[in-house]
Amino acid sequence: MKPARFHYVRPASIAEAVLLLAEHGEDASILAGGQSLMPVLNMRLSRPRVVVDINRIAKLKGIALADGAVRIGALARHVEVMRSPLIARHLPLIAEAMPNVAHVAVRNRGTFGGSVALADPSAEMPACLLALGGAVVLESTRGRRQVAAEDYFHGLYDTARRPDELLIEALIPPQRPDTLSAFMELSRRHGDFAIAGLACTLRHDAGVIHAPRLVYFGSEPRPVLARTAMAALDGKAWSPATHDAVAAALADDLDPIDNTFGSPAAKLHLQRVVTRRVLDGLPDKARAA
Amino acid sequence: MTAEIKAKLTPLDRPNTYVGRTVSRQGARKAVAGAGQYTDDISLPRMLHAAFVRSPYAHARLTKLDVNAAKTAPGVALVMTGKELAERITAPWLGTLTCFPGMKAAPQYPMVIERACWQGEPVAIVVAQSRALAEDAAELVEIEWQELPAAADKETALDRTTPVIHPDLGDNLAFEKTIGSGDVDAAFKAADIVVEETFRFGRHTAVSLESRAILADYNKPAERLILYTSSQAPHMIQTIYARMLGIPDHNVRIVAPDVGGSFGMKIHSYGDEVATAAASMALGRPVKFIADRLESFVSDIHARENLIKARLAVSRAGDIEAIEIDVLSGAGAYSQYPRTSVFEANQVLTITGGPYRHKHYRAKATVVYMNKVPTSQYRAVGHPIGNSVGESLVDMAAAACGLDPLEIRRRNVMPDDGYPAVTAGGIKVKELSHQKCLAALERRMNYAALRAEQAILRKQGIYRGIGIAAFIKGTAPGPNGYYGIGGAPISLQDACTIRLDPGGGIICAVGVTEQGQGVNTVMGQIAATTLGVPLDQVRVISGDTDATPFGGGTYASRATAIGGEAVLKAAGELRAEILSIAGALLQAPAGSLDIVDGHIVDAGTDRRRISLKEIGRIGHFQLHELPNSVQPRLSVTHRFRLLDDLYILTNGVSGATVDVDTDTGFITLRKAWVVEDCGRIVNPLLADEQVRGGFVQGLGGALYEHCIYDDAAQLVNGTLADYLTPMAGEMPDIDVAHIHTPTSVSELGAKGVGESGTASAPAVVMNAVNDALRPLGARVTEQPMTPEVVLRALGKI
Ligand SMILES: Cc1cc2nc3c(=O)[nH]c(=O)nc-3n(C[C@H](O)[C@H](O)[C@H](O)COP(=O)(O)OP(=O)(O)OC[C@H]3O[C@@H](n4cnc5c(N)ncnc54)[C@H](O)[C@@H]3O)c2cc1C
């Protein structure tokens, strides 16, 4: 388990990094926290010619609120996001989800950008980004572009990012005071990737639910915005019957993958359980808010 | 003498009495400080590194193997194919033992010659200046395969349409065996109630923290081979490598430095390790091979894959009358040398239902070969399976009779005053304590209160399950059993050479080995206690065939029971000699003297007369001070083995509480209890740690660990991201207690303890889960008990 030979470069700026990417394209791999990249290098599942270490690029760091959006730099470590007062205040969904990401040691190195760039189907941050209606900023020598999360996650480890693009940051609209959010996942052991999970936001007014966004992860090749289930919830009041109807509607939204963590039937069942539990818990959360 | 030592072993208030007392594990501080020395920490001048080309297919014919490009790659010193290696060995392995009549096995070469029989089987060794260069070069080996259909499923392994892995064997049948007693058919016919079920156990593997590791150093001019290796049986490895490589035993030295866990997995012979030794011999340079985690999953032995149909007859009153089991055991592509791949099934036959008094029993095993990693002995061989099956049946019987699980066991276990006895499975048992263990468990669990709480929780929709499972465990085998009479090069005796050095230090060299469990500490405790010296005056040496007397190593929970007795006896003899030398020097009868705290004292008054250091000085340097009639040896070797007994049987009973989330199928372990009887305990802390660690390892198989193969016999989850092991966060508090019924086969009285937790955990957790599910009419019969398995049992998916 030793990586195949590669060249190592450590650009100091975004401009330098994107030049390298322009030059090497698919032959380059970006090294952020390395928590996912190093294992695939060591297993020789990935054998880039060049590894571009972005850890020294200051502009990719930090978390800030600007122009009406929370900006999470690509190099913000999971632990920084988890402890950030700004995130706790404006993006409680992410604050709630982050403790489910891996273990302390992995969170100390792993980055928000790495997680979103990798697009592991069981990862929490991509699901949150989609539920919150965020976007990612990508840059190459051809310029900068912003891609909405809804257009960004294409499939299993497959995103709208082109090989010569560096993920710069995520931009996420702050949760409104009347927005409720909830997060739940099922994983076999603490810190494992989820086999079923739901990140959701919604508004409610006099007991009536509006504009729900339900994003499922863990069971699908990518985080899935469950439109049928959302329609079954929109404009309804909390009730066991509604929650059952939303869970039932998932059959149209989800098409779980079959792997060693469970059959599609088991995963659909678990996503329904998660749905009911999250929805059953929301009225209490609403009252507490 | 004997009575004297015995008296010294018990009262803890005597100086130097360490037996029965917790002392911290030697080497723990070193390991925590990162100052341990494992095989991979050893670096020798001119050392090279090995990597392997392995078969990507479960079954495939080699149609092309061209190593020329690899040979000329940067840093490469040697590439050796399976064929070339075959020419360097005396004979292939044959994994049979004569104690298994009718068993069939194919000869196994260390690496593929023309046909690969499992995914991961080594094909060629590449030796280079670094592991990375060796891996680079391994990729340059040009190789073409003709993929062959694979035998992937034990249930169809004997079908006519399934490919026969070894045509010379005629079919994929490895072994069949039926044992029994009484009149089973009549008992089932006459029975009030019969319960039956089919149980499935998934394959898993040991996942030791330190993977397999070997550093082979062949000195060509000296014709001497030294192997530094992470092993639990150095002398066995010495014999096997000497035979296989055609070197006299005495020119092969095995050093097992610090070992990071082994669990039975490091007691077998592995082709890649032989290839490493052969490469060193070919090159005359040291060659190191450290299995990485990926290759560990496809080359370390696997275990536990079994399908068992079982039934039990019980009277309406709750008396167990008869048990019958039919075992289908899935071995790998070869029978693992030298212990074979049929032991697991054999153990299931003999121990299932072992705690009980029923008189009618029949057990049949069929072991079949498949194109998978070879299987063999792994901690608690067969016991987790046999106990799960037997104890599940007993719980089903209890439910059918309307009895509490504890009650039915109380009613049926062998009585503590009924020994010696023979179980229905044919095992001679003595000095067991099922009744005492059950009583202790009931108290420690506060069983009645748990049941009351369970009833309240049920009303709240919480499915709390309470499990009970009794067990027997065969430990510390003797030569009259399988390996001895079966003809294996495995030593069933163990030995201690103990000596007094000039400085008064005691060197205690033992054949049993240390893998992090504290064997050396325990041996030191026994030696220090017997001799009457402070513990830090004793140095224990293990794991080096040049420095220790020939022994079997550590397996089958034998180190303390067998090796400890050898230490006790050897130390006793040394003590006698020291006293007689002291007597000659002091002109006092030896019987009037004693050794306390490293000094010869007057017995009774403990008045100091002369130190051990002085005896050492005179005994080694100033020998003229002694009468001519005294010729000090100051070094004693003693060996110990069981005489008539096959094993030292132990017993115990476990309890567990779990909550089953009936919506998700997730199981939460709440608490576990183990009451076991390992006879005399030398070090309470280490004994408890063995029980706890073993229990957790058993939980692994019960809940998480599974080598999952697809239809083409490809392992699909061979990484630690996909193969789940138990983690501290999910583990319950494990309450451990002991009943002390010393064995009469030794003076020390210790029985094995290292596997008891593993033997019982799967059974007790399965019973707890099924206790939770019983009101829902569901039953889980498959391990690991994943959420999927539980949901299916509940009919939710
Ligand atoms: C034991 C363990 C458990 C884990 N459990 C979880 C879990 O429960 N949930 C979870 O979400 N994750 C989990 N992870 C993954 C962890 O969160 C990773 O850190 C994360 O997925 C990747 O982040 P990274 O910074 O380490 O990226 P790296 O490993 O450095 O890179 C990952 C991939 O993203 C690319 N990349 C990284 N940054 C950029 C960028 N700025 N622009 C373009 N491409 C980029 C890399 O080229 C690479 O392909 C676990 C990891 C481990 C080792």
C-alpha cells in the first residue's frame, strides 16, 4: 500500500494552483485534508502524475458572512466549521450535522471543500449544502463560476467541477429566523459514513409547513432533493398521517444503491424511518425555537 | 515441597506472593511510550523489501507470467515466481491430520504455480530496495489469466455443476464426521416438544492491530536462517520452515519480538512468508515483508463460515432430552497447514449443548472447499458457533415450556457435584461449576430487577432484551488429543528453563509467548512467588528459539495452564537446589531454610542468612567455597503436558442486555456480564482483560464483522472502511466475575481464560436480541446481526 510515484507541488496562490491544474488537467489531484485522497493514492486506486497541495493557499481558508451569504472557504477544516459561532448562528443545520462527520482526528484535517469536491454519497456536508440551497464557487484559468448545489452533484463522486477547476468556497444563504432545520442519520458505528440520512429545512406558519427541502443521503449515489415527498409535506400541518404520506412518497424520489451496508429495500425502509422520526420531532423543535 | 509451594501460592500477605495479585503488565509502559519493537521496527544492514503479485481472481488459470520487465525495474533485486519457489522447497504442505480419518486435502504450494484457487493467493514475490519500488515493479509483472468458474457457495459446493477445485480429490468435500450418543431418533420421537431452527454464521477474520510481518535473514556462509516474525508459535514455525526449506532445525532461529495481537491467526503457515524466507536465501540478504491491510483481508486465515440445522427435544417440564445438529462448514481453497481447516466444524460437534445433562446427541459435520481464503483456527475455534446454536435452542425450549431462560438452565446444567462426567458430545469433564456460575450471574445481573424493568419498558415500546448463555470451553490441549495423535509438528507440552545468574537475577525462559496479553508478566509472577524473590528480580524471556526451551507457544488458552505449570515446577526445583547449596554453605539442613525477598532465611523466623546474590556469586565464580560434593547447576528445565486429558475444560455463563430498535433494526448493547471459571487466577487484572477483550472480539462476529463474497467468490469488503470491527464507542460495560475451581491436573490449578469471552459473546447477544424480539414473534438466526438481518426477521423488509 504505497502510492505510485507522483510529483508534489505546493502552490502559494489560487492563480498558481489553477495554472497547474490547467497544465495537468486530469493528471493532477488536489490535496486538501488528505483524509480521502491519501487512502486512494496508497491503494493505487488513483494515480495522478501531480499532486497539488493547496494547504498553503490563505485565500481558501476561513468562514465569514458577507453579501448576505455565509462563505465557507474550501480549506475550512471540519473542526473549524463545527466550532464556528457564525455557523452555529446562521447555519444551525450544518452545526447539527457536523458532529456526525467522522471522528475527531479526521475532522482535524478534513476540509469542507474536500468533502464537497469528493461528493461521497454518504457525506453529510453535500447534503446540507443542497438542503440549504447553497452554491459552490469554482475557478480555473478560464475564470470563476458559481454553481448552485442543485446543479453541482451529478452522481457517485461525480460533480459539475471540471478537472482544471479549483473549488474555492461554498456560499450558503443564512437560515432565516422562521426556518426550521433538522438532521438525522443512521450509521452502524459512531463516526461511520451514513447508510441513511436526511438533512432538511422548512418554514412553518401557524402549524402549516411551507417550502420544505428534504435532502436524502447515504442511500443514493448523490444527495437527493426528494421533490415528491416535499410536495406531500408542503402546505400540510404536522400529523402522523402527513408524515406517513411523506415517507410513502419516497418510493418515487429514491432509488437506493445495493452494497454491503444493506439492500435497496432496507435502505428505503430506513430512509422512511428517518423521515418519520425527523418530522415527528420537528414540532417540539419548533416550540423550542 | 509440593504442599509447601501450594501454601505459598495462596496467602497474599506473604512477601513475594504475586500469584492471585494484580501487577501491571510488563511491557505496557514501553508500548504506550512507542518504544516497543515490532518486526517492522527492525532494520538490518542490506535489507530489502518484498511485495506480492496476487491473484485477482478466485479461480483462474495462469496463461502468461512474464517477469522480465519487473526484474529490470529500478531497485529490484529479485522476482521469484511460484514455479521457481516450488523448486526451492522440499515438498508442498498437506493440511491433513490422521485424527480426522477420511479427510481429503490437496497439496498446497506457497505460491500459485499454474492455477490460482482464491482471490489474493500469492503468484510472485518482488524484492526491491523499498516497498514502494517493489510495488512499482510488481505492477510490471505481465500476467494473463483464463478465468475459471468458482465454487463460491458452500451450499452448492458439492453439486455436480460446481467446479471441483482440486480434481484429484474427486469433489469439494474435505471431511465428514458424525458423532453421537444415546438413541437420538427415539428421543425425538417420544419428545413432548421439539424446537428447531437453521443458523447461519458469516465468515470473518482476526484483524490484529499489527498485521502479519516477517523479516528473513539468511546468512549464506553460515547456512543459517533467522526469521524475525510476528508469531505466536516460534518453535512450530522453526520446524515447518526447516522442513520446507531443507535446513536443519538447529540452523533456523525464530525470533518473535513484540507482537501486536495474533488471536490464532498467527499460528499458521503462509505462502507469502515462505516466499520471503526463500527470497532471503536466494539473495543472501535480509528481506522484509509486512502484510498491508488490503492483503491481510485476502491472505490471513478466515473462520466461522457455517450453516447449521439444529433441533432440540425437551419435556413439557423443561428437561432437555436430545440435541441434533447438522453442520455445513465452508472452508477455503486449501486446508490450512498444519492445523487443517476442519477443526472449527469438529469443535462445533463436540461442544454444542456441552453444559447440559441430556443423554441423546447426534452431530454431523460436512466441510467443503470453496474458492475463498483458507480457513482455520481463530480465537475460540468453533465455540462461538456451537454456543450460539446450543444456547439459542435452549432459549427456544424455555419459551416453548413457559420457563424463564435462567430457570431452564438451572434445571439442565451438569451439577457441580456430579463430576467427573462425560458430555453427550463425548467430552470428559471435571471440576466445572455451572451451578455456581449461574447463581453468581443471577446475583450480579440483579436478574429479577432486570426482568421487572423490561416489562415496564415493553409497555413504553422499548424492546429491551435480556440474554443468558452458558458455555464450556476446551483449553490447554494435551498430546493425547488432535495435534499430538494427529501427527502435527505442534508441541502440546511446554517448558521453562530457569536459572540463577551471578548477580542474583532470575532468568526465566519459556516456550509460551507474549502477544500483548501479559504472558511474560504471569510467568514472572509464578516464578517470583515460587522462588521467593521480588518480581523485578525475575526476567522472563520468550519468543526466541535460540534462547528458550522448546515449546508450543501460545494458543488454545494454554499459556498459563501449561506454560505456567512448567514455570512453577522449574522454579520449585531451582529453589530446592538453592536451598541445598545454602544448606551446604551455612551448614544447616536445607529444610530449615526458606527464601524470602531474595534472601535465604531461617524458616519460621525469617532471619536473613545469605542473599541469592551471594549464592549466585559463589555458585558461578567462587565455587571453591563449596564442598566438592556440591556441583551447582543453578539452571533447571521443566516440561509439562497433560497426560490423559484431551483438554482442561472450563465453563461459565454470560448475560447481556440490549435494546433493539424495531424500526431500524439497530441493536444497542447496554451491558454484559461474564462469570467464568478458569481455576486459579494468577493475575486478576489480566484475566479480566482477557475476558473483556475476548468478549468484544466475539461481539465483532456477532454484530459487525463479515467477509462478504460475491457470486464470483470475490471479497467485496476487504478494507477497514467496509469491514466493520467493534469500536470502543459501541462497547458496553462488561462486568467480569470468576468462580475458582482449580484444575487437579496441575499444581498451579490454572485453566485457560483467553477465549472464554469470545466463546460466549455471540450466543448471549443473540439470545438477548431474540428475547427482545420474542413478543413480536420474530427470531434472528444469522450472524452478524446487521440491521438488515433484524429487519428481515421482523418482516419489515
Ligand atoms: C475514518 C474516516 C471516516 C470518515 N467519515 C466520514 C463521515 O462520516 N462523513 C464524511 O462526510 N466524511 C467522512 N470522512 C471523509 C472526510 O470527511 C474527508 O476529510 C473528506 O471527505 C475529504 O476532505 P479532505 O479535505 O480530507 O480532502 P482530500 O482527501 O484532500 O481530497 C478529497 C478529494 O477532493 C479533491 N479536492 C479536495 N479539495 C479540493 C478543492 N478545493 N478543489 C477541488 N478538488 C478538491 C481531491 O482532489 C480529492 O479528489 C471520513 C474519512 C475517514 C478517514
